[in-house]
Amino acid sequence: MSYRSRFTASLALAFMLAGGLMPPLVLAAAPAMLAPIRLGMIEGMSGPFANAGEAVEHNIRFAVEQVNARGGVRLPDGRHPLSLTVFDSKQGVEDALLQLKQLTDQKIPFVLEGNSSAVAGALVEAINKHNVRTPGNRVLFMNYSAVDPALTNEKCSFWHFRFDANADMRMQALVEVIKSDDKAKSVYLIGQDYSFGQQVAKAARRQLLAARPDIKIVGDELHPIGKVKDFAPYIAKIRASGADTVITGNWGNDLTLLVKAAKEAGLHLKFYTFYANSLGAPAAIGDAGVGTVRAVAEWHSNIADGVQDAASDVFYRSFRQRFPQPKDDYMFLRMDVMIDMLANAIEKAQSTEAAAVARALEGAQYKSKFHEASMRASDHQLIQPLYVAVMQKLADGGIRFDNEGSGYGFKTERYLAPAATALPTTCKMQRP
């Protein structure tokens, strides 16, 4: 059962407790919580994508606070709070594996990661081996952003759960919009040169061919991840190609610098992105993106679905109250869903043991006043809605919120219900 019906009250309780404002009588009545259930986040907290790591940490901490504000997680011996420990992978595979060893040495049962599919793939392999070697210290991997489809297809694992739509699912949503755009004639693909960027390019080619065989792909470019400081040469290639549309899975500074270079070069075309709605991108794009830049996500702050608006707005405003700085305006609903579903699965399993929690998560349902999702048991892929949203100017009055105080936000252009986002899986799950 979701905690949303008690969300506002529990949030107020958390703030009052944190600030020492709760009257003594109420403090005495609050249920005592036992030793914490530890979560270990392995993420790039330094280096070129440190801002993305910080944004993730804020989201996870916010979600953890919501669970603790409602009394924590109920186990047979009483209520336990969640506790988050952050391990810096420096966005590298080897560093991430070293951090995983530290995490398992500390007997932390839950691993959280997502900002790199390359790291996620390495963690899945390492966790598979670790859980065979040390059955008394098994861990469960909760993936919030690593979207390489292989992770829930040929490389699927009983010990891995993904709470983001994979790259093929996200691309399908973008192509749904592109195929109805009769002005789209030529597309340029640009992305980061690692497993995720490569998969985005493959998915774009395959899905565009099926949906719009008349569209020409006039460029297919991969660049080093996190190393390009000036995207002007890439923008020059895009201009020379004659493309009217760009598809990119870039994220973090690689996206911000790309769109900033396009703006500075005066290149006006349509950008279909996975992540253009945050981390400085809207401000970098500016007026040039209004009506032309699109992003796909499981939720955004300006969803417009009648009664759902109010509940979504309360949720979003509570996050902004917790993290009021414009630079921290980077909210992922999926991370909140992940922590809530994990807490519920622990309660259902009545244990923090990895296999028991994994079985409780399989087939689990999530429902709030403005979002619903389910964890597909066959491959551990979360099935949830997707929104394709187009950039708008706040001053024009068509949206309620902007991003990062930029004056620009996003408005729903296409909504895909959960059933419409699901894709077949080739996973052959090996269960212990």
C-alpha cells in the first residue's frame, strides 16, 4: 500500500522532528525505531558528472526521509529506519567494483546505482558472483537509471531490478512523436561512446526504419563520454549534414554543452532527448528550445491530467521545499517509487535477506494519486507511464513550473500509459 495518503502529514512530522519543534508529549508517543536498514549508493560523486551524482543523492535521501517520516519499515522485531551511505565510483567501472567490495564488507544488503550502464553491467556480474560465493551476505541491486536494454534482456539477473524505462522503451516514446511530424525528413544521431550511447543509436535506427522509412539518417556520431569540452565541431557537422532533427541520449554536462553549442551557433532544429529537462539544459537552450526541444520521462512537474495535477504538485513542491536551491531542481519520481517499493517489499518479506526481498518485489504493484507502476517478474523491469514533453516558456502561461529557475519548463505532448510502454523481453531468469 502506498504512503501517499499520509504524505503531507508525514512530511510535516519529519520536518518538525528534524527541527526540534515537536512537543515533548508527541515525541514520547512516536514509535521507537531500531537499527537502520542500510542502503549503499555507488555513484560518481566526483569528476565531470559530479552534479548528476549529487542530484541522485538528493532524490534518494528525500525518498528515504519519506519512509522514515511514516515510521520506517516494519519488521517482526519492530520498526527500522532506512539509512543511506554513499560510495564514490568516480563514474568508473573499476572504482565502482572497489566500492562494491567496501559495501559488501560492511554487510549492506541493498546496492543502488544508475548513472552508468557500463558500471551497472559490471555490478550485475560482480553481484551474481558475490551472491553465489557468500550466500549469507547476499545483496540486491536497485537500478534507477542505467537503461541499457541488455540488463533486463540477455544479461538479466534475479539480483537486479530496474526502475527506469530502458533505452528501447524511451526511444519508442520519442519515435511515437517523430513519426507524426511530417516536417521531420533527416535525423542526426549523436551520443556518448559507451554501452548506453551505442544502444540509443541502434534503437533509433531500428525504430525509425519501422515507423518512418522515409526519414534519412544523415549522421551517426559517438563522442568520448565526459571528455568533450567544446561541442562546436560536432554542431558544425550537424549543420553540414542538413539535419532537421537531432536524437541524443546525452546526459549531464555532455548534454548541456551540446545544446549550448547549438544555441551559440544559431542552429535551430528539433532535439529529441532523454534528459533535456534538467541539469542546466533548459537555461543553456533558452528561447531556441521553445517548441523544439523534447524530453522523455516517467513524470515531469507539469503533468496535466485533471485531478492528478494537485497531488503531483504537492509532491513536487515538497521536494523543492526540502531542496530549495535552483541548482537542486532535478527530481526523479522513479527514485521515490524505487525506495517506496523496496520498503514495501521488505515488509512483505518480513526480512532484509536479498532473495526474500527479490521475491516480494517480483510482480509488485505501485499506485499513488498520480502515478502507477508494476515490477514485471519475468525480467525485473518496471512498467510505468512515459511522457514526451516539449519545452515551453513559463512567462507564456502554458506551464505551472519551470526548471532550475531558468524560466523554461516542459509541457506534455504525448502520454503513454504503462501498457503502451512495455516491450517484449528475451530474459531467461535464473532463480536461486
